[in-house]
Amino acid sequence: MGVHLTVGMGEIQVVRGVGNELTALGLGSCIGVCLYDPLTRVAGMVHVVLPKSQSERTGELPGKFADTAIPAIVQQMVGLGASASRLKAAIAGGAQLFQFGVSNSLDVGSRNAEAVINALRAAGIPLVAKDVGGSTGRTLRMFSDNGLVVVRAIGGAERELAALGNILTSSGVAA
Amino acid sequence: MSAQPEYAFSEEQFDALREIANIGMGKASSALADLINTTILINVPQAVCVPISELPSVLRDPELVTAGIYLQVTGDVPGHATFVFDVQSAHRLAGVLLGMPEVNLDEVTASALMEIGNIMLSAYLTAISDFTGLQILPSPPVMAVDMGCAILSAVIVNMQHLDDFAVTIATDIYDPEGLISGTFVFLPEPGGIQRILAAIGMG
């Protein structure tokens, strides 16, 4: 029996084998990063909140920040038997939700997307598909059987973002 | 794996925070009641320290589509104050204020909702300011319509320092007929809570 795990803000979840499902609910300016190794069926998802770690303090959740999240999730997936060189990625999120009124905050969503894409590139992981930006939240789901990644925005239907288990989807096209 | 909260408060201190939130929410709910001429009830405020991954659990249904009105708070107690109303409630509120039975979510409705949120949030903050003698200044509000959990995540990224844990003060408001329901969430910056507690001799 597989497990169904929710990936909250700053969390990393990694699973191996069939029947597992990973979900990040309501990604606003956050980014959900899906990684998959088709051979070992090791799947991982991290819910990145901010672009860059703020301090050198120990004990901070590595999944909170793009720059620490990618190395941390790769390490955990390799720990489950995945090969870093076989990993492929799909990402979603990075929206700017507050559209009404004057928002004086910087657009964290687009900075998050940029930071995640850079971190994936630095780790040598091909980015197969992305659904980032805009002004609506998204729910992201990945299935460990085949690396299928689906995304749903409010008021919309769930749609396929990527099939990370498909070995023909080789190179990073979306970056 | 998770860091311990820097601010481990006692149960008595959390009780004091709930009481202060109760005072603020009393003012906010009567401001709303006056505005739309109906009875508004509040439940007992929650004051908790939760891992940020569990922050959406302060909402009754984190996936519900809501209208979220958010403003930043500066002064002695910097923080982030948000009202999330389920979308039907938001439409009803805006309709009552604009004198229309049905509204669509456009700029006019949004500005009516932001004004409602602004009035309630200001009433809340003024009550706390009067009670504690601390200076609490609200920024102009902004608004979004989205899943409640997405709105909270878009709020928390504005924290000056985002810890692994967040002190969260949350209260549900509703009317007896079940037409209006929403949740108020206040996320103080680290350090703000100490200032509130010190101001009332509970520091």
C-alpha cells in the first residue's frame, strides 16, 4: 500500500515504490518542486517558501529556501536509492496573489521561481516542465508509479504538467 | 530536524494573548455588525505556536476559496493581519455595503471588501493598542481571492524573519444565520509577542 503525503510549507517528502502520492496544497507565491527517478521510482516534493536562506543558523528547515531545498531533497532521494544523474524536475507556483490594492511587497513569487530554476541548474537536474507566475494559487500532485505531475488552479480542472517517468522526456526545455 | 521555537511561552502567557485577541475581536466584530446591521459572533481565539508547515490548519477548510484582506502592521508590534472570508460571505458583505443583491468580484467590490477588512482590522488593532498602550500602525490593505492556504502562504512570506515556527492568533467570526463566516489571523513578527506581554506585566 502506498502513502499519500501532504507537503506543507518548508517541508520535504520523499517516497520510493508504487502507489504513493505527494501533494502540495494551495501554492501561492511558494514553489512546489517535483523530482523523480524513473528507474527506482523514487519521488520527492519540496514546498519552497523563499528564494534564499536568511542566516547561518542551524536547525532551519532546509526546504524553506530554494538555495538549500534542492541539495537537501536530492540528498534525501539518493538516500532512498535514487541516482542524482537520473532525476528530472517539474515545478509549479510562484504566483503574485494580492492583485487588489497597493502591494508594496516585492514579487516574491517570481523571485522564488528564478531561484528554484537556478538551483536546479546548479544541481544539473533537467527542468522538464513549469507552471509558474500569474495571480492564482495552485495545488500540485505527483504520483510515484510513473512520475506523473498534475496541477490545478482554483476554479479549474486538474491538468497534466509533466510525465517525469517518461524516459523520452530527457532534456530541460522549460528553463 | 525542526528548530525549537525561540519564544517558548507559558500557558498563562498564551491565555493572556487569547484574552487580548478576544478584546480586539470584540471591537472588530461589533464594527462589522454596525456596518451591515446584523449580529456577529466570535469564537474563543486560538493562540498557538505552530510549525509553518501546519499554519493552514488554523483555517477550518484550508482549500476553500476565500477573499483574503491583508495588511501589514508596524510600530511596537510589527506583524501581519489577515481576514479571510469564504467567497459567498464576501459577496454578501460587499452586496450589503453596496446596496446590491448580487455582486461580481470586480474593482468596486474588491474596494468595498478591502474597506470592510480595513475597518475591522483597524478596530482590532486600536483595541489592542488602547489596552496595552503600545503603538500599532496598520498599512493600507491589499486583497486576493484564492484558496485560504494559498493566501496565508502569500502573507507569511512577508515576515521580516521567517522562523520554522510562527506564533499565530486566529479567531472565527460568523453570524447566527450562517450567511457570513470568516477567520481573522494575526501573525506577529518574532519579538512582537514579548512586547505585548511585557506591556501587560506578563513578560
